[in-house]
Amino acid sequence: MRNIGVISDTHGLLRPSAMAALCSSDLIIHAGDVGKPGVLEELRAVAPVIAVRGNIDKGPLARKLPERDVLELEGCRILILHDLAD
């Protein structure tokens, strides 16, 4: 079993307590409202990252992130999205 860390709504700020909680992750899912590309870079220093965009993600960052993604892992399908209305 892999350790999957899940985070969202960082809004450009990755708190030390969040990093501490994610430090043993084998994979990190960011479910939108990243805020700044640097957040994803910091997370990638811990583990591979799968991210989707949220409503505050604009410009070049938003163009790099899908609205939703589906992760298939160890026989499970995980839908990653920011807003259920999407």
C-alpha cells in the first residue's frame, strides 16, 4: 500500500504543518487552488504530484493543469477535481 497525501486550497502558501503531514507520502494529490507554481515545486521535492486547477488558478499555471483527472492506482480509480459543480 502506498501513502497518498491529499491537499487543496493552498492559495500560494504551503504551511510547514502541511509539509510535515505530507513528508511520508509516496504520491501527493493537489485538488486545486494551488495559487503559485512554487507550491507544486515544493511538493515535488517530497513526492511525485498530480494536480488539478481550482477556481483561483489563472494564467500559465491554469493552462498546465487539467480541470479534473482520474488516477488508477492498485485497482482503484480516484477522481480528482476541485469543485463538484464541475
